[in-house]
Amino acid sequence: MSDPIAGWIWSRNLRAFLELLSRYVGYDFDETDWQAIEAGVQETDDEVSGSWYRYAVVGTNATVQVALARAVGGEEVSVSVTGAETPELQLRTDTLMSAFAGI
């Protein structure tokens, strides 16, 4: 199993991050997914490990586990993705995180 790919993104980019990650694993991310994640991440705190929200993205190409937590008092969301086993998916996931932290 590969190491988790972890970082942070701006909360305004969370949906776009998840939509693109889902596309890479072969999953059709929809409004129901977004509603579940949006509700699940509300009461999280990135400084309390047990409060992170976890969501499995099961696609035709891969299955990844996404853990999310808000920075209380900030606009950031901490993200950790496990299950990105191929070098291509690892690079894409890392690039998405970097891009959505920068814009």
C-alpha cells in the first residue's frame, strides 16, 4: 500500500478537487456525493485526528479513501488520500492538491 498523499486546499476548491479526483479513479461524482461530503466536513477539525470526515471514492480504475478536515477559523481544508497505488494516480493527486492550494 502506498503512503497517503496529504496536504491542504482552499475550501472553495473542495468540490472541484473531488470531482477531478473522482474522474481520475473512474467514478461519476454527483450532487449526492457532494451533499454528503459538504455535510460531513462541517463539524471537523484538522487538529483533532478523530474528527476527520472519511469518504471512499470507488471507481472503475481505482478506489481511494479521502479524509477531510476543516481548519477551524480558516478557509483551508486538510486532505489526505490513501489508495493511490499507481505512479500516475499519485502524481495526479499530488498535482491536484498543489493546484487547489494555489488558486
